[in-house]
Amino acid sequence: MTFFASLRNRIFLTSALLTVLSIGVAVYVVNVRVTREMSQQLQHEIVATGALVEQIRSTRAQNFTMMARLIADAPQLKAAVDTKDPPTVQDALSGYQNQLNSNLLLVTNDRGTVLASVGASPRVATVVANQPSIREAIAGHESFALLPQPFGMLQLVTVPIAVGIAHPDVFGTLSVGFLFDDALARQLKDITGSEIAFGMDGQILAATLPPEDREPLAALLARSDRSGDVTLATGEYIALPLSLSPARDGAIPGSGPVALILRSRTEQLRFLRAIHSELAVIGVLAVMLATLLSFAVARTITRPLATITRVMREVAATGDLTRKIVLRGGQRWDDEDARLLATTFNTLTDSIARFQNEMSQKERLSSLGRLSTVIAHEVRNPLMIIKASLHALRQPGLSDTTLREAVADIDGEIARLNRIVHDVLDFARPIQFEISSVDLNGVCRESVAAASAEAGPPVTVDLDRSLPPIRTDAERLRIALVNLIMNARQAVDQRRVPIVVAPAAAHGTVAHDAPQDVTAVVVSTRSGSGRASIVITDSGAGIDRADLPRVFDPYFTTKRGGTGLGLPIAKNIIDGLGGTLTVSTVPGHGTEVRIELPFDAAVIAGQERDAVSQKRQTALAQSRP
């Protein structure tokens, strides 16, 4: 035949037949698999819905139990029950109905006689009072019960009303009841997407389904906790009976309280029909577009690339560089390029892991060197001074003046060593904050006064009088501010410009009205954008650009006698209070330290305390061997 004489046509026909066969098999397998998966998914959904309904019921019972305990322990109710006067008890009980939003409140005396009830008729109150749960509560035990009602099931939580702890004296009971009715069933349906029904004693008491479906549902109440299919007027369903109370010996099957969870199979069948139609359309399109070549290429490329991509994704997600790409050999889809890519990736991960180990070791050694240098330098100088002072004390004919000077030197250097140890420990230990309402301007005044105790450059305050009180830790904030202000004064003092110190200002603060040509420190406060800010500016020499990124590193300092922990401690405090601490500088002109604080640090600190603590421990660990 002329048609088959062409190689192109033979390849096309062969490809078309192979595609039709492949698509037909694929559609059949997908249909079978989708149908099975839909059935399994329906089973899983109905079991999960049953667990959710039970959890909601249990949570609701626990909530009402907790509220019943609180009410039963209320002195007002205890005093009313102790009078055994029904009107008095009724008045005390009526105030709790709106608070609980329950369907029933019932109080009895120690003999089970009804003293007061809210939300129930006298007949219902009498029925409840004769329940075994009342007698159990009189005996001092909390109890639960489920009672059938015309419009649902009433779940009762009964607790004793007693006085005393070790040997309580029970003189009454309190019962709180809430209904499993149509309204609750609709709420559960909105949450779970399943039809819900509640039944007891062989009849459906509440349901989301119409009345004509309730009689067939009653037959499911006696079924054990196994799911099964049921046909109703509104469609086909899979139903799961869920017992709401423990089984009792001798109980009639179907008489106990049961919740029926129903999932519609009609919607599932409709979905399957839609799937079948879509698969048929996809099959026709695949026959028109697919070719043997595309099929072969896909088979040779996608599988090895899928393996490579999966391993790469796992490495990116977990950071585990020990994972290797292993391509199975001897397969028709084995691809030389994919194997080369896998080998290259494995080599790359090995190199990165080796590089990380080397960098980690170098960082540890570098941190150890920095820490050793700082500690050795800071400890050696005081020890040398103490040694020299002790040598002077051993000299014969020691004068009183020399003795006092030597003792003063020893005392001063011991204080310096103690300060070094204190700074290291203060940086390492977790910070405990005590949040309260604070006048930020007042804290700034106190900090300026404390930092200006020694002679030095003047400090000018520029406070925003409209700044409202904020909630923060005043003492911790004051520690940070004193540290920062002292740093600013020391930076100004290093320029050695003559200064004029003005007398103390009002409010007990130390304020200086320095002339325009005098180097000074300014502390100002402002508010805006939902935060309060404190700005400390000085006209010192500024910070070198190369040192600015390291000012918050532990043990980094450019000052003689400094420990390098002042700024890290201040930053830890500000971060713990939910604020930010930033430093900007212009070499030769001065430095600005800006603190931004939230108006309520209690909220922010609770969210960030763990992160700040982790950051502090990490920074300290990097400076240790």
C-alpha cells in the first residue's frame, strides 16, 4: 500500500496506536485508582469528623465542668444553698444563666431535693434530680449524664457544693446542662462538612437532615462503631455511629446516646463522573499531540531528573550535605548526562561540607584568640598593680601615706577585676524583665544624673513633655542608658576640649547649658509612629568606619581599660524590651545612638524573649573556645 510505503507514515501510525493503547490503559488505571482513593478518602474524612465531633463534645463538657466548679465554689451560692430556702437559691442562681449560656441550671440540697432551676420545667427538673448523677455528686463525686429530650439530648455535668478540702462537707449539688439539638448539629456541619444526627433510645432526636430521613437513620443506632452505606431520600451516604457514653453491661443495643456522622456518596459519584469526562477529553488530546519520540524522551529524562531534583530539594530544606544522589544503573532510562550531573552535585556538596568544617574550626580558633587576648589584657594589668602594691607593703619603714596609697591601689584594682567578671556574667546570664508603667523622661533624667556623677563633659537634656508613659523595665533601661551616656561622655572627653559645667537643673536632673563652642552630649526623647525614641548624640571623634559593624560584638573595644561588653549588654536589654538600638557616626564630628521602644514592651518582649536569649547565647558561644 502506498500509505505504508512512507517511513514517516509508518512511524506516525505506530506512534498513534501506541499512544491510544497507552492512554486507554492510563485512563482505566486512573479511574480505578481514583475510585479507590475517593472511597478511602471518604472513610478517612468520616473517621476524622467523628474524632472532631468527639473532641468538640469533650471540650464543651470540660468547659461546662470547669464553669460548674467555679459556680459551685462561689461563696454567694454556697451561702444561699446553706439556707435551704428555694427563693434565696433561685435568686443566687439566676445571675449565672447568661454567663454560662447553658440550657439548664439546677441546684439540689444534700437529699436530692430541687432547690432552684433555670431553663427547665418543673417536670424536667424533677427528672434530673432523680438521676444517679445527683446521688454521685451528693457522695462527693463529679458525674456526667445524657438524657433524651423532645428536641435533642441533654448532657448534664453535676458537681457537689461542698465546704472544706481534706474532708469536704457536701450540702448540695449543682447541675449544668446543654443540649445536643438541631442548632448544634448545624454548627458541627458547618465545621466538618458532614451531616450530623443525635439519637438515643432507638430514635433520632436532632439532625441536620430533613424529617423524612430520620426514621431510616434510627436503624443505625444499634450498629456498632463501624461505618457503612445507607440510602436515604436525599441520597446515598456512608454513616459512622459514634457512641457518646461508655458501654454498660446489660444495656440494650441502640439505647445509649449516639452521634451519627454521615458523608454523602452522591457528591462523590458526581465528582467521579466529572473525572471520567475530563480523562476522556485529555485522552483524545493526548492521542492528537503525543508521539513516540516525546514519549521516549520523557522516559529518558524525567526519571533521573526527578531523582536528582528530589535529593536537591531535601538538601535545600534540611541543610544535610551528607545526602547523595544515587541513580540506579542498568535501566533503559539511565542517562549519561544525568549521571554526570549527579556526580558533580555530590562532589560539590562534599566540597561545601569540607569548607564549612574548616571555616568553623577557624572561627572557633579566632574566637578563642580574641577572648584570650581580652581577658589576659584586662586581668594582667590589675594583677601587676596589685603585685607592685604588695611589694611596696613589704618595704621596711613604710609610711602611713604609702600604706594608704598601696591599699587604695589594691582595692581599686580588685574592684576593676570584679567589674570585668560582672560584665562577663551580666552578658552571659538571661535577662529577667519586670514590666511596669514608666515615665520615660524621668528615666532619662535619672540616667543623666547617674552618668554625670563624675567630672567630665556636660550633658544636655531635650525631653518631649507630651511623651505619654510607656510600659517597660525602668531599671534595665536605666542601666543601658547610663552605659550609653558614659560612652558618649568618654568619646567627648577624648577630644580634650575645655568645658564649662552648669549648675543642676530642675527635677533633680543634671543638665548643662553649654556654650555653642563647647563639646557636649545631648539626650533627647520623641514619640511617633506608635513608638518612643531616645537619641543620644555627642560631638566626639566618632567611630571609625571599619569598626562600626563590630561595635556590638562581645569583647570588641577600642578604649583603654574597656571590656567590650557595654554596648552588647545595652543592645541585649533593648532587644529584650522589644526595641531597636542603632548607631550612626560621622568620623571627626560625633556619634548618634538611637533607641526605639514600643509603648507596651510586655507584648513584644513575650514574643521575642526566646529569640533574644538565643542570640545572646550564640554570640557568647562564638567568643568561647
